[in-house]
Amino acid sequence: MDQGSGAGPHRACGRLGAPSCGARAPGAPWARFSAWLECVCVVTFDLELGQALELVYPSDFQLTDKEKSSICYLSFPDSHSGCLGDTQFSFRIRQCGGQRRPWHTDDRHCDSGAPVSLQREPAHYFGYVYFRQVKDSSVKRGYFQKSLVLVSRLPFVRLFQALLSLVAPEYFDKLAPCLEAVCDEIDQWPAPVPGRTLNLPVMGVVLQVHIPSRADKPESGPPKQCSHENLLPAPVVLTSVHELDLLRCFRPVLAHVQLLWELMLLGEPLLVLAPSPAVSSEMVLALTSCLQPLKFCCDYRPYFTVHDSEFKEFTTRTQAPPSVVLGVTNPFFIKTLQHWPHVLRIGEPKMPGDLPKQVKLKKPSRLKTLDTKPGLYTAYTTYLHRDKALLRRLLKGLQKKRPSDVQTAVLRRHLLELTQSFLSPLEHYMASLMPLQKSITPWKTPPQIHPFHQDDFLRSLEHSGPQLTCLLKGDRLGLYRWFFKSPHFDGWYRQRHKEMAQKLEALHLEAICEANIEIWMKDKSEVEVVDLVLKLRERLVRAQGHQLPVKEATLKRARLYIETVIGSLPKDLQVVLCPP
């Protein structure tokens, strides 16, 4: 289909209101809706304008012109895909400008309890698309072409795909009134608090979902379903809000899963050329999820086009290719990104029962034609030896028609164990950098976390290397050395250092609360006492905002200490510290 005729996408005002000049305020009626979605967009194809943003709902949500343009272009398959009927896919765009909607306390609470890989994106939007193209003689071009797009900061691809499957077909038939009713229903949903199983009513159906928590065990599977006795109709249970069918996504590359895992771990640039946005976006999301529980810290675009505002940035030859995974459908990218070290081209997906034909490893030098055949074009040599038993087990399962969810569980567990085995020595060494608890005293500044020395860590591998928990052999030292240069090491280290610093601060607060504060105050000046009050209050606020891992008993004692200390001060200072 046409990607426009030279004209950029335009904003066509819909029946739900004109564009707004300001984002929603924290106390606005759409606060609950905002916990799940930023907005809902409808993109249509206008014969004169090309892709046009028909409406944004709620109508007062603010999008910049660049964001509108990106949403318009990314909501339609390009002309190389030829998608007829209904298709779903997703994209991810950079937010332009500063943050426009203040985050609520609930947002921060949800993020603090969520796995790091599932926290909401502060600088990017996800777009979840349901696109329909069908013949329609009443339309001048002969085709009805429209996309319904859910824009969110949450990476809950399975949930939002299920939601679109319910809403989009109905919307394409009934249009705006249906969309208003759905948004009103979403505005009644409970917040996505980690660890909870929620019932989400929409259009006469109840979606039952579990919101993942840091406390969940990775291999335990979804929690038990809630009782259905009082729910009519019975809920549609989603086993995951975010996990894709890994086996289906990786079918053509099962022989190279470990190589792709290493490329992702090391933050290597990878171009994925697929026959459709659906295949492209699922492959990119599957690749970026295979490092869990490690957060994917590089940029990634499940679906990307030549019209994207970052096109020049990603395709420049004046510097090394950026650490990004790009999903595309236009073969033009093969020529444009010839200098990229890794390109994965996948063909049309096979029927579910067929044994997958594995793409072959090929040299990047063979990429110079636009009709490049499917293959993984790379000169990369893996550091770890391939686990051939995994491939044999998966292929045997396909031959025996083993259920897809069982096969996916085998593959997911293998990738999880691979990542955990790799991270285990890093976690062990990082824990050794934490000061001893006996060195934390109440009235002195807490000691600093010791620095991370890469050479010391590599020497420690002799005692705590992954060979203790993983059967894979290979050049582990080489893999860690390259990992230290990747964005994922920086992201992992910053996150762990932050958590350790918070733990150190919590232990210091506990030490203060266990000490005899009245004895300490005897020889202290008013300035020192006031300084203690301010510091205790600051830590109390951080702890209540779930930024410090502190027990409730410690919080109560801290409040009591603050009251005691303020009560010992002159009346004029008490008025300043506790205004009426």
C-alpha cells in the first residue's frame, strides 16, 4: 500500500474533539486510564493527504507534530508488506520534548515493585496497532484502510493485543461511540500494581491478568487463577501480559538462538528484515526479551520505516552503527545498512505444524543485492559453544506435535538459565562490594560501596564462574570482557548500585532508630538537632514512597524520634519545623 505521495501525514480533527494545547492534569478524570494508556489514536488513509491522524482520545492528550507523524507512518504496513485483512503489530517511538504528564505516586509504586524489564518507559511510547485493509467499493481507492492504535508506556504486548482484538473489529463497524465507551471502561480499571491478579472488564468481556512482580519466581509460571464464581461472564484468562510465543517467533532461527542471545547481551546492532510488520515486531520483541531478567538497555524498534524521524541517525556512515535492534520490511534497508555487522533476513512464516527451515549463517559480503535470500548475515563467532541438545529437543517436540506452550517453556527456561548463569558471578562479586553491616553506625555517614574492578572480577571467576551452574563451555572471560563495554553492563551496574545504596541508607536509618536518641541530644547544638530532624524526614519520605526497603516498625520509630527531637527544641523552632 502507498506510504503517501510525497505529502506528510496530517491531523484531521475527529468527532471526539480538536487537538489540545495541554496534557492532562494529575487530578483529571482520566487518571486511571493514564495508568494503562497514554491515548488511543485512529489513523486512516486519505487519498489526498496520505496517512492522516483521524482522532486522538482522550482529546486533550498532547502529541507533538513529530510524534503524530511517527504514529501515522508506523501505523500502516509499507508497500512491500501487502497486508490484506486484519493484522496486528507494534512499534516504539522516542518521546519528543519533556515529560508532559506528571507521574502519579501510584506510577512510581507500580514501577518500584515491577521487574526492571517491565517498568514503564520514561522516554519512549509503545504503539500497539490493529490494522484493517479490506476491499470496499464505496471508497474511491477501492479499499478500506484504517488502524486503531493504543499508545502506552507499558511493554504489555500480550494484554494490549488481546484488548485490540476485542475493541478494533467493533470500532471499525461502529466508530466513535464505541471507542468512547471503551475508554470510559478502561478509566474504571484498577491500577496495574505488581503482584496482583486483576479482572479488567471491557465490552462485555472480563480479561483476567496477573501483573508481574519482582517477587515472582521466574520459573514458577503464572499464579493460580482467581475464583470465577462471582464473575459473569467467566473471565478470559491471559497467562501473561507480556510474554510472546517464543517458539513461534524463533522458529526459523532455532539453530542460532544462542548466537542471537550473545548479540543481544553484547548490545550489537542488528537489522531484522521481515515480510510483514507483524513478523518484524514479534521477532524484535522476542530478541529483546531473551535476556530476562536482565533489562534490555539498548534502543530497539519493533517496526521502523524510512519516514521515521531517526532514520538519518540510525543509517549514518560517519560513525559506528548504534546499539539498536531495527525491525523493517523494506528491502531498501539492506542496501542502506550494508555497513552493519549483523543482518537477519527471515522469509514468510510456515504453517504451525511444519518443521521450520532454519536460516543459514552467511557472510555479510553477500548482502549487496536487494533480493537477498533469508539468512543470518554475520561474521560473529560465538564465545560459548552451542547447546546442540536444546535444538534436538525442540525439533523432536515439533515432530511429536508437543503443545506449543510446553515447547516455548523449554526455550524460555534455557534462555533464562543462560542469563542467570552469566549474571550469577557478577551478582556474587557485586555483593562482596557492600560494606559490612557492623561498619554502619548511627551518628556517622554510612560507608561507601566499594568500586567495581573488572580485573578483580575476572580473577574471581575461578571460584564463582558460570561453569558451576551451566553446562556450556567456551571463552567466558572473552564474553565478560566484551560485556563490560556494552550498555547492558552499564545498565545492570547502575541498577544494582542504586539498590545497594538504598539498602545501605535503610540500614543506616534502622541503626539510628535502634540507638538512644536522648543520650545523643545531650551535648548537641540546636543546629545539629534540626539537621537530624530534616535528614530523618527526608528518609521517611523516601521510605514511604517505596524508594527504601524499610520495615513498618522502623518507620513508626522514626516518626516517634522526630516528635521527640522536635519536642526538645525551643517553641520558636518547633513552630518552624511543625507549622500549624
